[in-house]
Amino acid sequence: MQVTRRQAREWAIQMLTAADLNPPEDITTFILEFWSQISSMDSSEGGGNPNSKYKLFAEERVIGVLNHQEEIDAILSPLLENWDMYRLGTVERAVLRMGIWELKWTDVPKPVVINEAIDLANWYSSPKSRSIVNGVLDKFAKA
């Protein structure tokens, strides 16, 4: 399996979704357990042995989002306009949190962040998720 930044973002979304459903006590242990599970899967199941460059890329996003989650949620809430965080699907929450984190704390170009977030929401949730992810991240990027 050819590992790319897209795959690393998918791993990050998987970790963030799991962390949202069952918040980890220790982020490092949580991440190590995730990599252990991924390496035991075969590549047809999305597993394999990711190289350190992409592992670090995914981990940076997970740690960044989890360490800034309160601030990210405070940014997201007003952008949702008449929609509460708890009403979002778990995947949408994870994608939006990671998108806000990337827009605010990285130098990844805004169109790349938004496009990747839209594709992740579409792939892991539903086509309807595309519009909310696009609208919210676009509002934040323009602010």
C-alpha cells in the first residue's frame, strides 16, 4: 500500500473518532495501541506498516486536536449556526476539529485543508456531510 498524507489523515480521523467515543486517559498509549492494531491488519483492510513520516503526520494532528479540543470546539460552535456540536455525527465532529486545527495551527494551504476534509467526510460519513464541512471550514478560513 502506497502511504500518502491522505492515508495519514484517514488514520488521524479514525483515532479522533475513537477518542471522541471513548476519551483516552493517556494520548501516547492510545496512539501506540492504534498503531499496534493497524500493523496487525492487512493492507486491504486499511492496515499495514506506516512509515514514520506519515505516522508523525497523523500523530501531530491527533495530539494537536486533543490538546486544543476545548478551543477548537469554542471556534466551531458559533460557526455551526443553529446546530449543536452534540448533534453532529462523530465523524463530522472529528473532521471539523481536525480541519480547524490544520487551518489554525499549520501552514497547509486553506484549499488543501478544506478539500481533504470534504473528501474525508464524504468517504467516512455521507455525501450530505460534504456541505456542512465545506460551509463551516470555509467560514473559518475566510474569517
